[in-house]
Amino acid sequence: MTNTAANLQANHEWMDELKRPEIQSALTNLIRQLPEIERTFHSMDQITQFSKYIFEDTATMKAFEQRFQLSRINEESFEALITLLGKHPILLQIIELMEQITLFIKNVVADEPSMEQLKASLLELPLINQRKEAKELIAAIQERKNSMDHSISIFTIMKWIKDPNVQNYLKYIQATLDVMQQKHDE
């Protein structure tokens, strides 16, 4: 009799759990995803069966072993691949930053007031004390810009990043982007 009472108590606790909205929502979502889960298990079963047949096929395994031995892939290559995969998040951040910088540069070049401000800033540089030198520098820059191909490769930008002057300007750009993002979020 006590066993039946314990079973009733356990069933009552389950019923109380099933009445909770988050449990009902989770069960509803799980039921909706059952066809996709079934397809996934079916696909995994097919992959497992295929792998089993491949491993049991001695001719295929011998051909694979022979090809693997002839290739230049070795333990060092696998370690390098794993190291490279580990660096993907950092590489992604660098590429995203470079995309932002490239977009910023394109927007500045396309924006006439920004180019005028850049020209005015160039005139204020300590290196350019005389007006004649400033005009010559601006004309040379303008001429070089017009003669250059309009596409800037990622490798060119990477070379630029090593220059201390460019790094200083990039700090200004990053600060500008941060302030603009902060203003946008407010």
C-alpha cells in the first residue's frame, strides 16, 4: 500500500511540474523540433553505416593508407592546422576591424567635406610650415590618389598598419568609431 501511495505522490509531483508554463513551452518546442531531430538521427545513422562499410572494405582502407603515406600531410601539418583553427577568432576580429577601417576610409574619401577637413588637417601638420610646400604636398597626394587603382587590398592595409603614423591615425579612427557607437547606443 505504501508503494502505491509513493507512486501517487510521484505522479502528483510530475503533474505539478507539467503545469509550469516554462515546462509546457519547452515541451511544445521539443515536439515541434522532433521531425528535425529525427532527420538528424537518420543522417547520423546513414553516416555511421557508410563509415562502417568503408572501414570494413579492406581495398578502400589500403588505398587510403597508401595515399595518406604518399601525401605531405604529417603530424606537424595537423598540429599547424589545429593551431590555425585555434586562431580563427583572433583572425576574425582582425578582419572585421580591417573591414571597418576600409569602410571608414571609403566613406571619408567619398565625402567631400571630410576630404576638405583632411586637407585642412594636412595644412596644420608641423612638417608643412610654408604654404607652398602644403600646396605641393596636397597636389602630389591628389595626383597619386587619382593615378592609383581604386581598390585597396587587405595586404596593402596590413603593410600600412606597421607604420607608426598609421597606427596613430588608426587610434583616432577607433576612438571615433567607439564614440559614434556609444552615441548611437544612447
